[in-house]
Amino acid sequence: MKRAYLEDFIEERIEENSHLFTLEELAFISKNRKCIDKVYLLGAINSRDCFKNSQFL
């Protein structure tokens, strides 16, 4: 259940930001969904860690 929710969440983020991608990039994203999901998660985790360790907190 959680996995399906996460995949839907990532898909929504990509759709909301589709204007940032070329048609070729969107085709690549579609063909490499599992890899894109992993890269998105790595970015989310990394940004969370950077924010948590920020000197501004």
C-alpha cells in the first residue's frame, strides 16, 4: 500500500513539473520509471538531511 502511494506521489510531482522537461526527457522518464523513483527518493532524503543539518535551524 505505501509503495503504491509513494509511486503515485512521485508521478504527480513529475506531472506538476512537466514544463521543466523536454519531450525526450519525459519519454526517458516513462521508460525508466523504477530508476527515476529511486533518484527522486535519494534527492528527497538528501534534501531532508541537508535541511536537518542546516545552521539556520
